[in-house]
Amino acid sequence: MHISDLGGQNKKRLNYKIAQHRTYNLKKGDNMTNEINKKQEQTQEKMQQLEYQNKVDNITPKPPLFKNICWAFVVGGLICILGQLIADYFEGLGLSKKDASAYATAILVFLGSFFTGLGLYDDLGKRAGAGSIVPITGFANSIVAPAMEFKREGYVFGVGAKMFVIAGPVLVYGMVTAFIIGLIYWIRQ
């Protein structure tokens, strides 16, 4: 059967159906082309990001890991030696080991705060890293540094509110842990 064999009305319907089918296929093809273009754009974008990241990795200076570890070890060790010398000094004056340790801790906290106030402890922290943060002097620094930073906002909203920004969570978790351990110890007795 050929199109010319159909009647006028049927011929129009068939031509209309064929046109719709062709239009649908064209639209479908356009959608596939759009999807392919989107995938190509995404792939190009990912390649550009990878190239950029490689450039950044090549330009970024690599930290001297061994040197940093040595500095942290030496500075942390020197702070601990200073603390031990202070404790030994107070023991030599006749204080008990417990009291001498308390005095040494208080003096180390004072020294950490004092040198933070002078701006020296931050310079030490840049060079020594964790060696200056881990000892008790680092704790003093973590309280004094934010307080000094926000001093111009006033004593209440600046110093008082921001003093424990860094050390606050450490204190809270330390106290909660001490309470739980103390409670367990009390229950076991």
C-alpha cells in the first residue's frame, strides 16, 4: 500500500503522524546532544580543576617535616626541663613533691601568659609548633591570646566573653571526664 492509495483524510493524518514522529525524533536527538554537551562540559571542568590543583600543589612550598619535628621535640623538652628545674628548686626549699609541682605549674602558666602578652610565645609557637602547645604553657597561651585579641571590645564582651574560646572546650571536657572518673572511683569503693 502506498500513500497515494489512501483517501484525502487518511493521507493528512498519516502525514501529520510522520511529521510528529520526525519532530519527536529531532527533539530526542537534541536532548541527547544537550546531554552529551553537558557531560563534555563537566569533564572539561573537572580537568581544569585537576590542572589547577596540580599547579597549586607544585607552587605550594613543602614544609620541612624533619626540621619541624626536631624543633617541636627540643622546645617541648626545654619547657618540660624548665618545669622540672622549678619543681626541684621548690623541693630543695623543703616543700613536698605535690606542693612543689603545684608551684611549678603555676609559675609555668604565669610565664606562658607573660610571654604571650609580650608577643614572644606566638613567635615560639610558629617555629616550634606542637612543642610549644602541648605543655601547660600552651594552655596559658590559649587563654591569654584570645583575651588580648578582643581587649578593645571591652572587658566584659571582649576579654571576658572571648577568653575561653580556645581553652573552654578543653576545660569542659576535662572537668566532665574528671567528674565521671571520680564518680566511677567513688562507686567502686
